[in-house]
Amino acid sequence: MTRYDAYRALMRMDKPIGTWLLLWPTFWALLVAGSGDPSVRLVAVFAAGVFLMRSAGCVINDFADRKLDGHVSRTQDRPLATGAVTAAEALVLFLVLVSLAFILVLTLNVLTIMLSFVAVALAIIYPFAKRFTHLPQIFLGAAFSMAIPMAFAAQAWSLPLVCWLLFGANLAWTIAYDTEYAMVDRDDDLRVGIKSTAILFGKYDVAIIGLLQLATLGLLAIVGWLINGALVYWLALLVAAGLFIWQLWMIRNRQTDASFRAFRQNHYVGMVITIGIALHYWLPAPLGMA
């Protein structure tokens, strides 16, 4: 592994799924806050910020797990676990990424800047929460959802009810898909002492994931009612529901490969919902907003 490859792997640039899972809900918020016409500048700022903060989150996660990743089959080749990158270098990289993200935030209003401190705190807390609670996915969900109030603050200078409904929907969705992700590592995590919702939920994991997905759809349905959602919006939720059902079918036997495939499929869930929100505003009636 070259130096470039090591840093690239540490930032997960070779695995963009996490960036997309963070970016799609950000687009939801920008579209709703901007009534379908968000500021192009804000879209660019938030897209760049999502990339930087997701990368920073991966770096601090690997720093926290640097002594454990070598004992987990899926993570044993990570740069910090193999020594390709030192702990000090990882911390410097984390600070550089967070600083660049903060420079972007400084181009926005005061409310957005204030919310950014909460976002950074959650990003730092999550990796260490795995040592102390079986609910680290809640911290991850909150961290992944902070872009939503930040987008509303930047675009609309307010945090209305629809903002927090989107926040709640994304929180439930993130806990669901990260539990699927944690199911992949459950046996290794039990052995090395890492806690997760996959371990906490035990034999009820599939059922609880299903309930979380139902909560996601329910909250998004309320959002649709508040924004007078057009037919295309409800069709998008129907497709998302179908994808959730397919995920539950895939993980029914709790096989690691199937659980990982189900996790990755959430990229399409986020994409479909984004398309539904966008077309709600962009298409003429009856498919779009009247």
C-alpha cells in the first residue's frame, strides 16, 4: 500500500456508500427548505462538507478502533490496524478535514455555525460510544442527521417541524441500516468487546429493523402531508417500502454476506426518496406540486 492509498483507505474514498448515505438526507432537507429550489451555492457547500465530515468520521473511527480492528476479519487490513498510517498521522488528518469543513461552515449563517459544533461533537463521540453502550447506532444516527437542521438553518434561517420530522426519519433509518451493518461483525464484536444494537437486539434484530424502517416511512409520510406531497412523492415512499421489505427478506437468516448487501441497498432507498421529493416540486400537476 502506497502512502496515497493508505490515506485514501483511511478516509474511505474507495467506499463511497457512507458519503451517499449522508448526502441523500442532506438533499432532502435542502429541497424541502428551499421549496424545490435550493441555493446552488448551498448545495455545493453541503456536498463538499458531507465528503469532508464523512471522511473525518471514518478517520476518528479508525483511530478509536486501532487496537481492535486487527482482531476483526472485516477490518484487519485497515491502515491503522496494519501500521500503514500512525495514530499521530490519523489525528492530524482528522484535524485537517474538520478544519476544512469548518471553513466551509464559516461561509454560512450563525445558526448553522452553532449547529456545526453539535455535529462535530457527535462525530467524535460515536466511535468511543461502542465501548460503553449497546446503542452507538443512536449516536451515529444523530451525527448523520445533523446535516438536516444545518441545511434548514442555512437555507431558511429556521428549524420548523418538518425539519425535525426529517431528522427523526433519518435517525430511525440510520439505526436500521447500521444495525444491518453491525450484524456482519456481530461474532467478532462479541469476542473483542465492541457493543452494538445488533448484539442488543439479539434474536429480535430483524423485527426491530423492520419497526425502525416502518417508523422511517411513517415520519416521511407526515412530511409528505405537511408539504402537500404530490403523487410522485408517495410513489417514491412505496418504492422505498418495497426496498425495505426486500432487505428484511435478505437478512432473515442473518447471513453476513446478505446483511452487508442489505446495508448497501440503502443507497437506493435514499436516492429514491430524494428523487421523489425533487419531482414533487419540479413536475407539473398531477404528478408534481400543484
